[in-house]
Amino acid sequence: MQDLRHDAKRRRRLATRAAGALALAVLAAIAAFWPVLRDGFVNWDDPTALLDNAHLGRADVVTWAFSTTWIGHYQPLAWIVWSAVKSQFGLWPAAFHGISLAFHLANGVLVFALAMRLAGRGEDDTTSSTGALCAAALFLLHPMAVEAIAWASAFPYVLSLFALLLSFLAYVDRRPIVALALYAASLLTRATALGYPLILLIADWYPLARARRANAGRVLIEKIPFVALAVGAAAAEWAARDVAALQDVGLLPRLTLAATAPLVYLGRMLWPVHLTPLNPLPIAPTVAWLPLAIGVGAVAATTAVAWRLRRRRPAFAAAWLTYLILLAPIAGLTPSGLQATADRYMYVPSVVIALVVGVVVARLRTTRPLQFAVAAVATAAAVALGVLTWRQTQYWRDSTTLWTRAVDVDPRNDVATYNLAIALAEAGRSEEAIAWYERTIALVPDHDLARRNLAILQAAAAEREGDRLAAAGRPGEASDRYARALALDPKRSHARAARGMLLLQRGRFDEAAAELRLAMNAGAKDLEVPNALAFALVQQNEPAEASRVLAQAAADHPDNVNVKHNLARLLATAADPRVRDGARALQLALEVCERTGNRDPRALDTLSAAYAAEGRFDLAREAASRAAARARELGDAETAAAIDRRARSYARR
């Protein structure tokens, strides 16, 4: 009896130590990932999925989430969670990164719980807790997890694994219905584990030892619901994804990607430096025979060894097969998007690697000095991983740092150079953006989007130079710069309007009218444009068209005095009787005079002309007298003299 009490006390003490050690691992992960809470969104799926997604936060988001394949994935539960975050916090980046980090920490705890089951076969002793802690620490602190946490759009991978781990723990505890429901939740978040039914069969063989000849049929029948879910999820995901056609990525290049993927991802797990936000597909995918041969040979040889050791070392065989099954959907046979490999693809398979490490550590039969050595090595490895993770999070601070890092890792990464150019342009760093667009075109000469965006930036630069030259009193050079801007981007309404104004100043009325009309059609907002166009049209003897331009401008901008004044002047003084409209001119002139306090000589002169157009010459002369007097008050003798000359013409009537 005393031995039982002593054993129970020992177990409680070990459990407390394990919980404390796990808490330290979680705190270390929080410290390593803390910078992500200061990161912003990036220009890689985040705008489409989150920032510009009007469905998030709406009452009908559930219906939309279960019916959409937005951004090429079927992930209704992820949309619903994101919608809840937006409803609560708005589009605050820290909230989206924070929920990713929270679920990552939860996943680490679940990895620890699973490793405790597998490493110690259910016994809560020192070796099993040490192994479980190593597994959890490796999963929590590895830099390859950064992409899934720091990139807001990758959250479905984290949430999907959370449901998947809970499903497997429920399966281990012989709760198949709960396991099935949680697997469905995982698939509805993101179909990251389509081979899960096969993994359950492997687990029945090892380590759960449930598969015997006597019950083999029942074991297989139990997997049918899981298979049905996997098939349904695969169909939904296939319908959603934009898979590259064979003419884009040939069969042998696909086989190369698939055969080398297991080695590539294992290599990054073992040596997690020079990680890139994006490892793009080759610009022109070709067959790489040596990597293909090495990949096929290595996978085949490892699989053969695992098969031969299946009885003596079942853990190795089970882990290798599980790793391949989890990696298969994203290994490269059905490439989607622009990436050949991606760190986020390893987020779920990395659990297998972590569990293998945990089992190995738990099975070590070592002396006390060797135990201290193992602990020291494990601690040093955890610190190194934490530092690398902390550094990796810095690259996700914003789009500029993200793509700068990608280019540093691979200077020929055309996707990175293009997105870096976009980020720099959005930050107002146009000259740098132009350089990166040019670099993108050097890598991909037929990159239409880069060429189009480059032309827009170069046009904007030419337009700014035109403005500077115009302000410096160099109209000829300014006009040339505006012409250059328009040649690059014909939609630049400001450049077209400014060039039209310069042509007007130089007396080239036909060209000026053409440019100003195009500027108005392109949506030029400067109200000087319709005024200038009307003047050019009058000089071309097109007063009717000029009146229509000013009338439309007055209707669009009823508070603008200058437009109404010019329209009143034209209607009062037009030689063409079909255009002249004294009554309308008088109405407009009276309004303009009232709004200028009857103290603007130009407005009073126009009022005089409007009275004259109506045949009310006494009032016309009186208004002209006031206009001339006001001009003299302002020291404008030339304008006063011109008004007096017009007034004398009214006196003769």
C-alpha cells in the first residue's frame, strides 16, 4: 500500500515537472514568435482573402463560406473564424496574427500530449515526458513554422492541424465518432490531410497494435467514413484549385518535384537557414535528370529499408510512410499556384518529425552523465531554433521586407522581384519600384503585368517632371514630358489636361481642344479643364460646343462661380444667335455677382453684357459703370478702359 502511495506521489511530481517544462517551451515559443504581433498584412493573398473581402463580418458569411471557392481553396471554417475576428477587432493585423499564434501554441501542447502517449506507451515516466517535451519544443520553435503563423492567409493550415491532432487523440482513446467529426472539421478548414485514413491504418498496426488478422475486416470497415470524408474533401479542393496544365508544367518536371520534395523538406527541417517566403516554380520547367534520379532513388531506398525493418523497427516504417502520405498532396504532382515548395506545406508533416525525435529521446537508455549531455544538446538546439525563428519573423514585417528577403535568398525569383516592385510602388518609392519592375522583365521578358505597371510608374515620373518644368516656365520641355507620359499611359488625365493647357497658351487651339476633350472624357477633375476647353472651342468658332461643355460643368459643380461666370459670358456675347441666351446669361450673372458681393469687376462686366443681350441697355451701362469703377479701385486701369469701351457701344443703342 505504501508503495502505491509512493508511486502515485512520484507520478504527480513527474507530471508537475512535465507541465512546468511544457510551460517553459510554450513561453519560449511566445518569445520567439512575439514579433509577428507587430507584423502587418502583406501583398500576397492577404488583400484578396482578408483586406478586400467584403463577405467577412457580414451576417450571411456562413452561407457564403460553405458555397465559395474564393482564392482557390474550399475552407468554410477558416472563413467563419476570420469573419469572427474581423467582427470583433476589425482589420487589425495583430488580431489575425495573434489567433494564428494562439492555435500554434495549442498545437504544440497537443503534440506534447500525443508524444506522451506514443513515446511512453501511456506511462508517465521521466523518459516519456522528456521525449514529449523535445517533440513539442521542436514543433513549437522550428523556423519552418513561421510562414504559417506570420502570414495571415496561412492560418487555415494551423487551424486544420489543431482539429486533426484532436481527431487523432480521440482515435487513440477509442472514440471514433468524435475522431470522425474532428477530421471533418479539419478538412473543412483546409484539406491538409487527405491521406488520414491510411495514417489511421498505419497507427492500428503501429503503435496502437490494434490490427490483427482476426479483426482486419472490422478495422478496414471503421475507416470507410474517414475515406468518404477524404474523397469529398479532395473533390471540393480539386474543383477549387487552379492546377497547372501539363503544357505549363510537364509530367517529368512534376515527377522531379514530387520525388525531391521529401528530401527538400527534411533538409530544411535539419538545416533551417536561408528559408524563403516563396520558392517559385521554374520560369520554364524542364526535366532535371540528376535531381529526379536522386529523389526517386532516395525515396525508393528509404521505403525499401523501412519495409525490411517493419518488424524490428516498426516506428521507423510507420513514421516514414506517414510522412510520405501527408506530403503527397502538395509534393508537386498537381502544382497549383506559383510555388514549387513552401514552408507552410510542412506544417502538418513536421508533426511526424517532431514525434520521431520525441520517441528516439524517450527510448534512449543512458547513464546520468549522458542524460545531462542530451539535455544540454536539446537545450542548445531549442535556443538555436528559437533564435532562428525570431529572426525569420522579422522578414514578415511588411511586403517590402518579405520580398527583399526572398530576392536575397534567390536573386532570380521573378515572383519576388515583381511583388517587391508592387510593395515599393505602394509605399511611394517609385524609382526603386521602377528598377525592380525592370529586373522582373529582364528575368521574364513577356511579363505583361510588370510591363504595364512599369509603364504606369514611368508615366507618373514623366508627368511629375512635366509639372516641374511647367512651374519653372519651360512650357516646351514640359509639353514633351507630358507627351512622353501619355505615350506610356494614355489614361493619365492630368498629363493630358496639362499638355492641353500648354498648347492653349501657345495658340495651338485645335490640338489643345483635342487634348482637353480627351482629358475630360478620362475623368479630369480640375475645373480649369472645361473652362480651357470652352475657350479653345470658341477660338475654333465652335461656341455651341463650348456652351455645352460649360453647361455640363456647371451642372456637375453647381457651387463653382468661375464656371458659371464663363458660361454667362459666353451666352451673353456669342455672335451665333442659336447660342446667345440673354435670359439664361442674366440669371447666371446675377447669381455670380451676388456670390462675389458685387465687387468683382469681371462679374459686373459680364452682368452688363447680359443686360445688353436682353436689350436692357440702361441697366447694361449702369452695370458697366460700376464694373469700371471697381476695376480702377483695384488699380487695374487696363480692364477699366476695356469695360468703358464696351459701355460706349451700349450708349449708341
